[in-house]
Amino acid sequence: MTFQWTAVATFLYGEIAAVLLLCLPFISPVRWQKFFMISLWSKLAFFWNKAFLTIIILLIVLFFDAVREVKKYSTVHMSEKVVNVNTSAYDHIQMKLFRSQRNLYISGFSLFLWLVLRRIVTLLTQLAKGMITQQALETQVNNTTEAAKKYLTENEKLQQALNEKRSGKKLESAEADSEKLKKEINCLKAELQKTSDAHLKATTELTAIKKQSEGLKREYDRLMKEHEQLQKKVGEVEDKKKL
């Protein structure tokens, strides 16, 4: 294996390890968000975007080069098989074909996992933001509910005081205070309703992000199974070649 394909294979193994690490269930998206928010990453963000595009371009070039090699040696393989040349030349062409197919798989999976890795990081970030927003909304709802209960209790006490007082002036003043408290309670109820609506919206968005993340995980598992099947096929080809 040449240096460039050794580097691509090493890069593929690193991608697999990174994807498996990001999919660990006991590490929450909030922890990953804290890790991604380290100041070092923000300083490297500009270079990271350039590096991401550069790696994609390199992998695409290597992928098409592997496709070209597969087509080249597949054509030669068929023509040599028809002509019935000597066994050593036929084995040499078969070896070249196998290597080109191996390079095609390596570059293809590296390109695919590179895009998957970027998507997983994006989804984890969005999910962490949704979870943080949900916690903030729950705290706000609890605080608003406690304040509303407090005002309702004060209103009940005020109404009891109004029933005990018979004086006209005191009654008018108490009614004014009662109207003021009613307005404040109505404002608090409106704020509570607004907060509840925002909480429901955030919960819906969080559920959608979780479903999308689960779908991506299932797709990744399916691709890993296909990758294992391809590796088994490659191993069978090597065994046949040895025989």
C-alpha cells in the first residue's frame, strides 16, 4: 500500500473511532457542547472550515482516481481472461484490480464518514442548545407559577379584609387595590401562558432533533454492517487468491 492510501486508511480508522465516541450513550449532548465551546476550538474555527473543505476535495480526487483504476484493470482483466495469457500476468492484473477496489472502498467510506461526522457534531450542538433552552423555560415556568400563587394568596387575604371592613372610603381603597391585584394577576397569567407556549415549542423541536439523531444513528449502523460485509468479501477474495 502506497503512502497516500496508508494515510487515507489511517484517516478512515480515526473517523470510525470518532463516530463511535460521539455515539456513546452515557455522554450527554450538553457535555459535548461544553467540549465544543472550548476557546481553543473557537480560535481554530476559521482553519477548521478550510481544512474540512480541503479534506473533502482530496478524498473526492482519490475516490475518482480509484474508480478510474478499477475501470482500467477491470477492462484489462476481462481482455486478459479472454486471450488466455500466462498465469503470472493474469495474477498480476488480478492483484492490481484487487488493490484498486480496496482503494475505492477506503476512499469512499472515508468521504462518507467525514460528512457523517460533520453532521453528527451539528446535531449534537443543536440538541444541546434545545436541552439548555428547555431547562431555562422550565425554570421560568416554575418561577412564574410561584409568583402567581403568591399573588393569589395575597388577593384572598385582601378579600377577607374587605369583608371585615364596612367603611366606604376604606372599601373604595380596598376595591382599587383589588382591581390592581387583578390586573397584575391577569398579566401574570398571560405571561405564564406565553411561557408555556414557548416551552411546548422547545419540547417539540427537541423531539424532532432526537428523532433525526436516532435516524442518523440507524443509518450509521446499517452502513457499518455493509462495511463489515464488504470487508468479509475482500477477505474471501484474498483467501481465494492465496489458494
